[in-house]
Amino acid sequence: MNIDEEYFKSEEFQELLENYEASINAGRNPFMDADDLVDLADYYGWQGFDDKAEAAIDYALELYPTATLPNVFKARKAVGIGDFTQAHFYCDEIENHDDPDYHYLVAEIMIAEGNSQQADDYLREYAKSVEPDEYEDFVRDCANLYIDYDQNEKAYEWMLRSRGDESDDFKELMARTLFGLGKYKDSERIFNELIDQHPYSKQYWNALASAQFMNEDYSNAITSSEYAIAIDPNDPDAVSSKASGLFRLGNYEEALKYFKRYSELEPDDEFGLLHQGVCLVNMVRHDEALPLLRMALAVAPKDSPFLAQIYQELAFCYSAQHQVKQALDMLDKTEAYDCDHTDMLVVKGHILLQNNLIAEAEEAFKQAIMKSDNSPAILLRIIVSLYDNRYLNACYQMLLKFFQLVREYYPEYKSGNAYMALCCYDLGRNEEFIKYLRLAVEQDPKEAFSVLGCLFPETLPVSDYVTYMEQRLHNNS
């Protein structure tokens, strides 16, 4: 589906839409160009009116059975549901095999069927017949094709075949390709260039916020999302981006406000409801979280990527209310989904420990350790569970053993010092607290901020944590 919001808002398209709908409402079939009917179908699809989109395309094929774009529309829809027989049928119906859209469709079907290299060979051969003045558009279209299927390396290869495209479209595509490759800083740099030229583009501000967020630069991601909100206060992407940034900074109260606002804009999206619930769970307001998580579960489609997390958060809520059976039932449901099942065993142990079922918790933790092959990350998660459940002395002793294990077998693993610092702080072991605080700041400042930030002024840089705390402890002694 081709989305061109500016065109859809234009007088030209609005007049086309008005005339088409007036004719349909009067029971008449208007005579229209195939391309116009496809534009109408794209618009209806964008608005979520799938039946109207389908009707416009069926009418286009009734008028022009061999036209390119209506058959491309049908073929791509078939590809989307994995019906390649239908996709090939509509592809074969296209009469004009010189039309670039025909060639892109042939390549797309190959990619969707898992034949990316065959598609690449096909497009390279087709490139030989592309006119010089159309070559840059061709390169962008090929790159876009691979981006649609999350094949960013192939997209990048096609982008490098450009002969010097300086257009904004090319820059944006390169930025998105770099984002897909995990090169967030490079992506951010290009989006900043685009914003310099188009300071009122919420699309670019949102994209910049995403790149900054993925680079864990949450403060700047929030700032970028605020520019997008200033341009369009009702843009759900911008509101969601700000909410997510606030959440990552641990500002759950403010994050909750923006996730609520997102849910007002997108009431049928489980993402907003889930994250309202997660904020409330982090604020230890489980009674308020529970109905929101149930609503998230009710509106989530069967293929939602958030289902496992919804069940996990429901488990936390039931556990906090000491409804152990319901909590474990929720965790059992995650077994049907693609998630970290070893991590779910740790969650199970945590819930059992929270409800004083110590022997059962130990068994769950043992299973997690065995299943993870003694992964230090899993071991640390178990130790954190001991801390969260206020088994402070056990947590302290386990961390000492953990550091011995890490030094011997995983010397590159640097996490855990912040948790030991926190544990020592609670136990009143001030000298050890400073020792592990210093190690945390030096070896894993991100962990130091996320775990220990609650002990320091919000604006204090992590690099100043040790000096600040030494002075504070000295003054209190």
C-alpha cells in the first residue's frame, strides 16, 4: 500500500474521493482511471476501511482486468497472507511487462518466497534496461523493496549503487537503512540534516527520536518527540515516543500520563494499555494496573508481539495480591509464545519467593540456571530477585560468589556491581558500598544510573556519584 498523506489531503484527491463516493452512494459505478481507483484503495486501506479498499480494486479490475497497479495491489495482498498461488496469478494477469511496477512485483514475490538472491539477480538484469534519467528512482525503489522485508543489508547494497543522489528521499531512505542495520548514530546524523532543511516535518522528528531512543539517548529522544508533538499534538507516534523515553528514564508518573494520552488516540492498541499497566506495576499500584492489563489482553490480536509481556505483567499483579495460582497460570500461558522462556523461569521463581514458597522458588531458579548453561545474566537476575524480596544477606553472599564465578569464567562481564552497591547500602556496609559504587561507575555507568539513580539528585552525572556519596557519608558520620 502506497501512503502519500500530502496527496490524500490535497484538493485534487479530496475532489476525486468526493465524486467517487457520491457516485457509489447514488448506486452508480463511475468511470475512472485505474490509477485513481488504486489511489482510492490505498486511502481506504490507510483509513482502515478494508472492505471499501477491496471494492475499489475489484471495480478497477472489472474495468481494466490487465492493468498493472490493481493487479499489483491484489498480488501484494496475497503475498501478505502467504498465498503465493494467488500472487503469481495476479502477477501473470499484468499485460504490460515493460512497466517497472511489474518487475518490482516479480522481485517482491521472489523475496517473500525466500529467494532474495534470485530477486537480486533479477533486478540487476532489469537494471540494464533502465533509462539513465530513471536510474536513481530505480535504485531507491529496489532498496525500499528490501527494507519492506527487513533485509537491510541488501537495501544498503542497492543504496551504494546510487550515482550521487542528493535528494531528500534518498537521504531519508539511507537513514532508515542505517537504522535497520543498527547504525543509530549515523542514522541520527542524516535525520538531523533533513530536519535542518525541513524543521516542521514531524516525520523526521519522530524518526530522529527513534534513532536516539535506540542509541539509549533517552533525554534527547524525549526532546525530539516534543518537537513532533508541538507540530502535531495528536500524533500517536510522537506521544508514544515521549512516553517510552520517560519510562526508560524511570519517570513512571510522567510516562503514565503520555501512555494514557496515547491510548486516547489509539484506544484499540494494546501497546498503550500494556505500558500504562507496566508503569503502575513499577509504581507498586498493582490494583490499578490489573484492569488495564486485562483490557490490553482483550484488545490484543492473536498475533500480537506483546502477548507474552501482558501475561507476565498480569502474573506480577496477581502475585502482589498473593493470588499465586492465577499468577502461575499467567506464566504458563507464555509457553505458547516466542519469548525468553528461561527468563520466565526466573520470573516464576521470583513470584514463588515473593509468596514465601522457598523450596519451589529454588527449584524454578535451578531450572533457569541449568537451561541457560550458567549464564551470568540469568544468575544476576536471580540475585536481583533475592534483593527485591528483601533477602539481603542471601543476596550479598550470592553476589560474592557471583563475582568469583565471573572473574574466573566470564572476565568480560561487567554487570552486577551496582546491585552489590545497593545491597551494601541497605546493609549499612558503607566501605563496601563505596567500593562497588566506584566499580559500577567505571565499568557499567548505564547500570549504575538505572540501579542507583534513586540515591542521587536526578540531574547529577553518573561520573560524580562517588564524590557526591563520599561527601554525603562523611557529613552523616
